[in-house]
Amino acid sequence: MKIISTSVPPATHGSTWIFLFLTAFLLGCGGEAEVDTLRASRGEIRESFSEPARTRLEKFYPITMHVQGRIHRIDFEPGDPVEQGQELVQYDLLPFQQRVAEARAAVAELAAQIVVKDNNRLEETAMIETAATIRAASEALKASGAQVQAETARSQRADKELKRMRQLNKSEAIARSELDDAELDAETALIELRRQEFYRAALQALVTAVHLGPRYVHEFLGRKRLERQVLVEQLTQAEARLALAEHDLAMTSVRSPIDGVVLARYEQGDSTLPAGQPLLLLGNLDAMEVIAEVLTQDAMRLTIGTPVFLEPAARLEPLSGKVKKIEPAGFTKLSSLGVEQQRVNVIVSLDARPPTLGVGYRLQARFLTGSKQEALIVPRFSVLQAPDQSYYTFKVEAGRLKKQPVRLGLRSDLELEIVEGLSEGDVVVSTPDTTLEDDMKVTVRAKE
């Protein structure tokens, strides 16, 4: 080693000696550095990324009050199993049954009234009788008219005879008694004529009245038809009320739609509750799935069926699954550092569910986006990125460094696939840094 001496002022004597020592050391080393190396080798590589996830059910089954009413106590607790068709809630049925009975009675009453309105036999009989009466009255009126005509003729003859007798009486050709008889016959004939005319007038009034009979019957039948139509409308309304009452009664049957478990109970029961009030929440734990919020740029690397490995927070065996669905719409979410990120929900189906895994449990989901056997791989820290975003590594050849550009393939957390730039067995610096330069002389550090 060559050491260069020079004189310096006493005030800087210590720092100068340090500077001279470092300069002499570098000159003596000639720019040589010690490095750790490794060989590019072939093996399996898996490309993946991880995101927090949580379990959920494919579908929840909320049980609510179907209709307003009073229910008895609910004995189910969260975690209790239920079977499809099992009764979950018991209503107080008496009010519903009474409404059904009242509605049925109203329907029956209106139906009976319609039957009565449809019965026109009395009116039909009246029409027959009225027609017969009209015919009889018409014949009687004709006979009465003929009798009036006869009595008119008789009265006229009697009156004519009376005039003749009066002429004869003036000439004293007849006795007074004969004149009196003629006057009596004339008065009798006139009285009988007036009686027959009165009888004919009475028959005429009767015929007129009888002719109004069918009209009255028709008007009565029309009124009955209108009343029947009103009853039909009332019957329709009553049937609607009956259908509603029967529907409400049927809705009091609250049964489980699935084989599953009770996830939550919202009401204890033994009280009157409105329609729509939440009572229970059911679910099928065998239909469990996992949801993860994935960055949209990562989601574009996924497809339906992409393998997923799930690590529970507890010390449990990792679970496996597959991407089931990638929702079409993304959303903005702030990261823990306050940076806006575009994410999308990815749904994962489980290959098998352990009994201890429940709803809403947190997991770490690792999405396997690619894998390859016999890939040429190097550790992730042995590759550097240039300012132009290209990648390179330092090969060691004959004791010197060679800056080697490389093209990357699959990437895992610890390893990278080299698809271009290196060959199997090439020696590269395991952990290069920016102080290394191309063609620099190096010494490989001995491995302990």
C-alpha cells in the first residue's frame, strides 16, 4: 500500500489523517468490492397477490311479521338449527278466524239475496194473470158497448112511442093510463141506458187500469235487475274482503324456507307487532362464500375459476377456493394512508367449510394469478429497476460485474421469473445496490 504524506496546519491534523488513510485504502484496493452471489435455477413459481377478505352467506333469509297481529313467544336462539317447513312463529289466530267467518257470512247473505232477485216466477204469474184480465175486460167492454147500443135503441123507441102517445092523448084518442104507461116505459129505458153507459165507463176505466199492469210489472222487474246489480257489486266487495281475510289467515303460517340456522333474533315475541317487523334472520352455513375488495388493476388479472388460498386469522389450516364472481362495478375507497383507490368486490366460493368458520370472519385471501413449472427463477432482491422502468441484474463473469438487462415473467413475493437475459446456472449478485457498476472488479464473499 502506498501512503502519501503532506504537511497540514495543526488545527486540521486529525481529519486530514483520516482522509489520507481512506484515500490510500481505495487506491490500494483498486475499486474491488466483495459481493454475495447465487445461481439462476429452475423451479416452480407462483404469481399471486393478497387482500383482506371476510366470509358471508350467498343469501340471507329475513323472517318478518307477515301481517299485523299478536304473536306468542319466540324460543329460537342464534345458532339453533331449523328445517325447511318448520313453524317459526305462532300467531293468535282467533281474530283472523273471526274475520274469515264474518266475511263468509256476508258473502252467503248477498248470494242468497241475489237468488231471491233472480226468482221472477211471481212476476211472470202476474203477467199471465194481467194478460188474461186484459182479455176478459176487453170482451166485457165490447159486450157493454153492445148493451149500450141496444139500450140506446130501446130508449129511442120508448121516447118515440111516448111522443106518439102524447099526440094521441091530445086528440083524446087514448086513455090517460096508456100515456102513463108510455111515459114509464120511456123513463125506464132511459134509466137502463144510463146504467149501461155507467157500466161501460167503469169497464173502460178498468181496461185502462188493467193495461197498465204489464207496464208496472216490467218496471218492477227493471228495478229488481238494478237491485240485483247492486247486490252483485256488494257480493264482489264481500268476496274481496273474504279473500283478504283468508289470505291474512294463511299468512299467519310462518315457516322456515330453508334447512339452516338462526343467525339473529330481533324480537322476543308475546306482543302485538306491525306487518314487516323483523323477527329472525336465517341462513345456510353450507352456502358460505368469501368477499374481498380487490384493486381494479389486480382484478383484471383474475378470471372465473382463479384459485384462491385463504388464511384464517386463527391458527387454522389454510382454506382453498375459486373466484366465483367479479362484480361489474367498482368503487372508490380510501386506503389506510388516505389514498383514493379504485376497488371491486370479488366473490370466492369455498371448496370446503370448516365447522369453526362462521359468518363475518376475517381472512387473508391470496389470489393465484399464474404458476409455472421449471421456470428460470432468481430472488426478487437480485433484480434492480432502471429509471426507464426496465429491469437488470449483475452477472459475475471472470471476477467482474456485467450489467445484464432482463425481462420478467411471473412474480411472487420472493422470486421472479426471468424469461430473457439469463440462462440456467448464471451467477448473479444476490443483493446488488446502486454502488455497483458495470465491469467493476469483485470478489465473491465466502459462504459460511
